[in-house]
Amino acid sequence: MTQQLQDEFDSSVENAEAWMKAIQERLRINDNTKGPRSALEARLRETEKIRALEPEGSLKMDLILVKADAALRSIGEDKKHEVLSKLKDIKALWEETAIYITHCHSRIEWVWLHWSEYLKAQDEFYTWIHNMRVTLEPDIELQLGLKEKQWQLSHAQVLQNDVLNQSVLLERLLEEAASLFSRIGDPSVDEDAQKKMRVEYEGVKQEAQNRVKLLEMITKEHEQYSASVNQFQSWLNGVTERLNCCIGEATKSSAEDKLKALKEIAKDIRSGGKKWKHLENQCAEVIQNTSPLGAARLKDELEELRKALEKLKLLTSGEEERLLKIQESESAYESQARQLEADIEKLRKDLQRLENDLDPGEGEKTEEEFVTLWRKCNATRAALAAEESKIERLKAQLKELLRFSKDVQPHAESVVSAIHQYQSVRGKTSKMSTDTEAQLRRLIQNPLQSFEQWKPSVQMLLEAPEPELAHIEAALAESSQFKEKLMTLQLKKDLLNNVLGEERAESLLQEVAEASKEREILHKSLLQSKTKLQNLILQHKNFDAGFAPLQKKLSAIKAKLDLEKEPQPDLLGKKTQLQRLQMIQDDLAELAVHMEEVEKLVQSNTTHRHEMNQLSSDSQALKRSLEMMIQQSEDHVQKHWVYNDKLSDLQQWISITREKIDSCQDADGEQNTEGRLEDLERLLAEFPDKEIQLHLVEAHGQLVMENSSPEETAHVQAELDQLKESWKSLKEMATGLLKKWQLSRPVAAKKKKSAFVDSRWTSRPAFHLFDVDPNHQKEKMGEGQSTSTHLKPLHDFEEWLRGENTELTKILAGTPSSAEEIKAHQSKLEELQSRVPHGQHLFEDLLHLHPVIGNSEGLEDLRYRWMLYKSKLRESVTSAVERESFKMHGRRPGGVCSFLHRVCRAALPLQLLLLLLLLLAFLLPLAEETHSCTLANNFARSFKLMLRYEGPPPT
């Protein structure tokens, strides 16, 4: 047997060594980057095939390791050195082969990728060469004007810059070609190909530079012509300005000076003709490089300059003739101007005398003084009407002066000043007369106008919804004053006839009579409004008496509600807090009834209605806050009640189980050892489910601690710690007792019992993941014995499960209140639920990949944590669905019945799970032999003593 194992080891080493040398030979043949691209691609595909054989080499090495391990166990110490030496050599050869495979494939792949990138860049470069030649090939288009030529030059310069910028890319491309040629030696990247690329680039560059030079020459020529045109235009504008200044100087220069200036201007115009001829020659040269439409514009522009020059010549000659005529009319102009100034001075003196007679005096005037002043104004107006003929005569004299070619501005200003003085005196007289008459009318009509202005304000006061009593009393006082003024005005009939005339006076007296009647009506209405307002003031006092208690009661309810926001120390405190909140809700409902009674008093008062609306708004906000607090309090009570119920059940089960284990431990007699061992194993079979229940209790305890006071949190934490200690001691007690009894039994019975327990353990649905195919297990055992390979999937699954559990804890920590928050809460839980199949798949892969550690303590603990997470998630999803159903049906959880209903709904999945486990426990005997009396025994899994018979039925 030893020689056979050694021969197998030697054979596997020889096979692996031959395989590795063959691989190295294939690599040596393909380890070359020279040649065309097709050959390089063939070598790349060959190295990829060789690289794909690397797992086969790993399998051969694993087989050698297995054979070496078996040989080392069976041979002596003298031959182990030889086996270890061969094993070391083959490992070194395999490491060398693996590195050679990687390096050869990477080197060929890098050269192939480098070549591909170079070809791509070369194609882009030749595409750019083609596009640039297409752009530069057409002849230069003739442009319309200077701006278009400048744009064309700018575009050509942009193309030239583009060509110059491409030199960097060309140099980089040539460097890559040289580098690639040194590696592959292909003619497509040799020096001839590089020179060809450079020659093509230089041709495009030269063509772009020639185009730019030609366009610069054309543009410069047009710019010089434009500058000459602008210079000629400036000269033309200067001559025109000088001519206009010479023509417009009427009083500053004499006719002789003007004639001298006109001769100098005519001399400059003759020299301008030579300048225009020079422009014509330049224009002919520019037209050769300009489009037809642009040439027509240049010709038109030149023709316009010629016409402007001819026009200046005509104006100069015409101005010379005009100046000769002006000299002849100067003598006649001076005599008529002196006569006009004398008439103006006389008119001014007469107007000044009339203006001095219109002094109205200072201080307040009586009615008689206003009448005297009014008559004086009428006499002055008649005298001014007589002076109007003199004004017309001055205007005629000024028109005669305008016939002469002289500056008549000073004489015109004198005439205008005299006319302004006349109009000023006439306007002052008219204004004074009008003001005097208006003062008289105002003194007479002032009471009536004041009454008309006062009447709308009184009507607005009467129409106001809530007038003030002080305003009404003031209006009554003003009404009495108007009564006295209107009666006084009716007694001044003679004065009205003298000032206004009989018809106007009669009309005014009728208006006074009508105003008196309207005042009487308004006075009666004001008295009625005063009485009504006094009644409203009395009603307002009654509203204040009822509104103040409502405010105080609402503030008291709000203060009570603020006191209930503190967390409670225990379940009784939370229930008591819920009852107090319900009592506050009843107080708020009673307050709403009182508010409705007070609202009946404010139907006609806007201010009181606004105060009641504000109070009602505060009450509604307090009601919504109270409803949210009641809902949160009910949730807290429900979570605490569920926690206490589950804690009590688990503590009761631990106590009962401890008593059963103690009773089994105290019983004497070796003949009962087998039965007690079976009962103990049945108890241990319940431990996984109870451990899940333990983790559920911890989860509920965490929810309770999140919504409790610090004292209650410490108390719950102490309960959980005590529960964990009880569970740990119970488990250690049961496990120790089981080991003790198993060691004391006969070996045959132990093997049989162990086989029975294993078959029953693996038959449960909760642990079906441990059923691994034996053939698959053998294949996995043959692939390697590395510890790190076994532990990596286990650690990955632990990290994934820890992350999912952390996310679930964060979701459960939040307390949704609105419908949108509940929907978001449920969607997050559903997302976690959708990832459970993925976790189940990972767990199954873990078990299939590592059957050797399937019964290890770490994997068993991971299985418990996985089952706990699924149960906790399932319960959370059920609770979220229940909350959503309450929201959809418009029901608010409240009261004992609703609370018990939610508790039952939350516990239903756990009850179904326990019922399923109980049913599976009844089916456990089916895993035993077909013919057994235990199948017909109703107490097969009880703790009572029973007969046990392992054989066919006796009847």
C-alpha cells in the first residue's frame, strides 16, 4: 500500500511536469511580437487558449498535494525528504509556468492594443488631412466689403492655427510609429510611412500659409483704400463746416471778411479735385479683388463723394452773390431800426403806469373792499384793450426789418419783450379780476360747498358696518353748525343780487333750501345710528365675558398636553398616559361645544369673528396634535404588551424545561437511561425554535427601550440580560447532561441512538439546507483543503447578514405617523423582503461549498441568526401591512378591542410557525424503521415512562 501511494505521487508529478514543459514550449513558440498584425492576433489567441488551461494546472497541483499528503503519511522518515524535494520542485516549476503564461499573454496583448490605438490615431490624422485639403482646395471667393474680407482672413488664420496645432499630434504619432516599429518591425510603420505622413502634413501647411498671405494682402489693400476714403470724407466735412460757419455769421463779421473767407474755401475745393482723382485710381485696384456687388458699392460711394464736392462749389459761388446784395440794403435797415426802438420805449412806459395802479394791498379784506378792487380791475382791462393797436404796429415794423439781410435778433427781442410785458399786465389784471370775483363767490357759497363735502363723509359713516360712537357724535355737532350757516345765508338776499345777479342768486337760494332739508334727514339718521351703536357696545361686553374663559381653558388643555410628552417608566404608566390623553380629548370636545355657543354672538361683528376663527384654528391644531399623540401612545402600549407577553412565555418555558431536566437528572436506574436520553434529546430539539423566540424578545425589547424612560430602559435591559443568562445556563445544563448520559451508555446503543438523532435532525424542514449530495461532497473534498477558501464565503455571508440586520433595525427605529411615511416604511420593508431569496441562495452555496464545517459551532450560530432575521423581517412586514390596512379603511386604532386585534394579527405568523413545527415533530417517527411499535404509541415523545420495542409488531 505504501509503494502504491508513492508510485501514484511520482506518476502525478511526472504528468504535471510533462504538461508544464509542454505549456512552456508553446509559450516559447508564441513569445514574439514581430511580424504582421494577423500573425500577432494569431499569437494572441494562442496565448489566450494557454491562459485558459491555467485552472487545469491548478487542479493537477491540487492532485499532487493530495497524493503527497497521502504518501507522507504512509512512508518512513528516510523517504519523506525525497517526496518533499519533488513537491518543492514541482511547485517552483508551476509558479514559473504560471508567471510565464501571464507575462507572455500580457506582453502580446499590450503590443496588439498599442498597434490598434496607433491605427485609430493614424486614421483620424489622414481624415483630418483629407478634410483640410477639401477645405483649402477651392479658390478664394471675392467678398462684398472690408468686413467680409476681414472675416475671410480670420477664418483662414483659424485654419492655419489648426494646421500648426496638428504638428504636436503628428510628432506624437511619429514617435508612436517609431516605438511600434521597434517592437513589431512591420513595414506599415517604418521610416517611409513616417516620411509620407510628414510630407502630406507639410503640403497642407504650405497651402494654408499661402492662402493667409494672399488674404492679408487683399485685406490690407482694402483697408488703405477705406482709410483714404475716410480721410477725404473728413476733409470734405471740414470744408463744409467752414462754409456753414461763414454763411451763418450774421453779426460777427462784415461782408468783406466773408468774401475773403469764401475765396480761400474755393481754393481748397479745387485741391480736393486732385484728391478725388487719387481715390479713383485706388478704387480701381480694390475692385479687382472684390465681388461685383461690392465693386458697384465702391463706385457708388466714390460718385457720392464727387457729387458732394460739386455741391460745395455751387454753394460757394452762390454765397458770394448773396453777400454783394447784403451790402446794398444795410443803409435802409439802420433808419427803420431806430424808429422801432423809439416806439417800443414809449409803450413800455404806458404799461408800467397801468401796472402800478393795480396794487391790491395787504391783509384780509371785507366784502366791500373786494367789490372796489373788482371794479378797478375792470377799468384797467378797458385801457389795455386800447393799447393793443400799438402792439400790432410794432409787429408790422419788425416784419419790414426782416426783409433786410441783417441780424434782427436784438430788435425782435425788444418787440417780444414789449409784447410779453403787455401780456403780463393784461394777465395780471385778468387774474386779479377773476380772483376777486372768485373770493366773493367763495365767501357767499362757502357754507353750501362745505355742506356738499361733508354730506358724503356722513353717508359713508352711516353705511360703515362698525362705526365708532365718537365719529357719530362729532358728525351730529357739525350738523348743528351747518344749520346755523345755512340760515344766515338765506338772510343775505340783497347782497347775492348785487354780486351774482338775480337769476344766479335765486338759483343759489334754492340750493340752500334743498341743503337744509338734506341736513335734517342726515341728522335723524345719525341719531338712529348712535342709538344702535350704543346697543352693540353692550353686546360686545357680553362677548368678552364668554370669550376669555374659552381662551383660558384652551391654554390649560395645551399645558396638560405638553406635560404628557415625557416618556413613561413602565407599561402601567403608558396605559395611564393613554387614559389621560383620552380624557384630554373629551375636554377638547366639550370645549368645541362651548365655542359653538359663543360663535352665535359674533355673527355681525368682524373683529369678534376673526378672534373666534383664530381660537378655532388653535383648537383644531391642538386636536390634530392630540390625535397623533394618542396614536403613538397606543403603538407604545401595544409594543410593550407584546414584549411582556413574549418574555413571559419564554420565561415560563425555561422554568418548565429546567424542572423537566431536573426531574430527569434526579431519576435513578440504568434501565431508564435510554428513555430519559430520548426525552432530553426531544427537549434539545426545541432549543433552536426557542432561541429564535429569544432573539424576537430582544428585538421587541429594543423597540420598547426606544420609547421608554431611562429607568424603564435600564429595567428592560436587566430583564433581557437575566433572560440570556437563564437561557445560557439551561442550554449548558441540557448539553452537559446529554454528554454525560451518552458516555455512560454502551457503544452500540450510542451509535444507534446517534444515527437516530442525526436522521431526525436532518429531516426537519428548518434544517433541510444541510442535506448535501455525497457525490458532490466528495468532488469538493478533492479540489483542495485550504482553510481560507472555506472561511471566505462564511465571512462574506456574515457581513451581508449584518448589513441587512442593521438596515432593518434603522427602519424599525422610525415611527411613521402620516400615510406617506407609512407607505415609505412599508416599501423599505418590502425591499428587504425581496433580498431574502438572494440571502437564502448565498446560504445554500455556503453549505454546498463547505460541507466539512456544516456542523461547526460558527455555522450553527450563523444559521440561528439567519432564521432570526427572517422571522423578525416577516413580523415587521405583517405589522406594516396591518397599519396600512387601518389607514386605508379610515379606522384609528383605539380601545382595548382594537389593541387585542392588532396583537393577534401580529402573533398569527409566529403561531402558524409553531404549529408547523409541532406537526413536523409528530412526523419524526417516520424517519425510524418501518415496523415499530412507537408509531402507534400516542406518548412516543412524552416524558412519561414507556416500553420500547425495536422490532416487528408482535401481532
